[in-house]
Amino acid sequence: MVRRPIGPALKISRGADMIKAAFFDIDGTLVGFKTHRVAESTWRAIELMRARGIRVVIASGRSVAEMQEELKGVFDAYVTMNGQLCFDERGTYRDAHIDDADVRVLVEQARAGLYDLYVMQRVRSFVNNRGPLVVELGRQVGLDYEVGSLDMAYELPVYQFNVFGGPEVEDVFLSKTEHVVATRWNKLFCDVIPAEGGKDFGVRATLERLGITPDEAIAFGDGENDLTMFDAVGTSVAMGNAWDVVKDRATHITTDVDDDGIWNACVELGII
């Protein structure tokens, strides 16, 4: 692992016992692209962290419905849909859905064929069309996206959209909406979330709920949507397979997700 000799990195290198909470992205961080499962070494690292009293938290762009079964019910808290819906065993402590007017803009643009749209609600998620980009993403992350009518987007609050396309598609909807922003962890699509949203909002809400300060938290990630999460904690670890911009912003860089990246980081930092 590459150790960056700056700020929080020095702090954790001198005293790993100060860490009280660890936040984990899923795709490309907890879950590898080869097996679509959590590596045994990662589960061992998580078990050892919990044995030291460290609270472990999922912080993902996925909804609960999309999560692998092995991840459900085993973490202390869940920051889902990029921070818009957060909960633990005591209940929901952050609930921030997309403005109804902005929902209508994206839904009607998708209905007009400007892009394929994945709609994420509390209890269900669906795509309006299983186009080539949707199929390719499903292959990469091990998901078979359910197709549904866009009318369903108006029946329940929408917490996040996935708009399929390259960076050029973002201005198509951003120029017509007022209260959303776009972020990415994959070149095939962008996540669309409330402007007052993001993983940082979910992480801060979780830290407040747990009574833990940012300096006492560490986060692991690999995509652009993890950058705000990195800003919300004292120590950040970019996976070896992370985007370059993520590595540039992290306090540490570890090996790839499919090369025991989380285990190697925890050992190197003295957390386990």
C-alpha cells in the first residue's frame, strides 16, 4: 500500500486505536468484479475490526434491494443510495428523496428516448429499458435489472436515478432541473441525487448517530461518488483499482479489491 505522509495519515499511523467507525463502498471496494462477492480476507478484517469495537458501515450507491444477500443485516448501519436513505437496527435516521418536479423532468426525458433510466425507490428499483449500457453494467456488477413502467416513478418517492450514457448526457437533464447533482463511479452511467445529498451527508448523519467524530472514522472507496465520503472522515483509503482522482484525494492507497485490498490496508495501518 502507498502511504501518503499527510494530515490524517500521520495521525492514524501513530495510533490506529483511535478509529471507531469504518465506512465501506460496495462495488469495487467490498465486492470484487471477478466473483461479485466479498473476499474471505475482507470478512476477516471486518470481524477483527468489530472485535476491537469499531463500528462497520455500508456506504453505497446501491439500494438495499440491490445488495448482495451476504451484506444484509450484518453491518452496524447502512448508508444507501449515495447517502439519501440511511438506517440501522433502530430505524431510519436520514431520508432525503429527489424533488418531485425534477423527478418528472428525468422521467419524461427517458420516456422521450433521450437515455435509459434506472429508478431507485425505498422498496423497489427498475429500469425503463434494458439497453446495451444497462446490460453491460449488469454484467460488470452481477445484477439482472428488472424492467418497469416509468409511471411507477410517480407512485413512490425516488431517492436516486441512474442515467445511462457518457458525460455528455449529464447536461441534458442538469440544464432542466434545479435540485439535483450528478456523480459517477462508472463510465456507463451517472448517479443523480438531491443537491443537498451525497455520501458525505449520510456519513455525517451516521457519525452523529453513533457519537463518533470524523477524525475517528475511516472510509474505503474506489469511485468518484466516494470523494465526498473521503472529505467527511479523517482517514480515507483508495482501492488499487480506484479512479486516479480518487487516489489523488485519498490519504492512503491499497491494493486492488480482487487482491485483498481491504485486508492489506487494515494490516498496513495497524487497525487489525
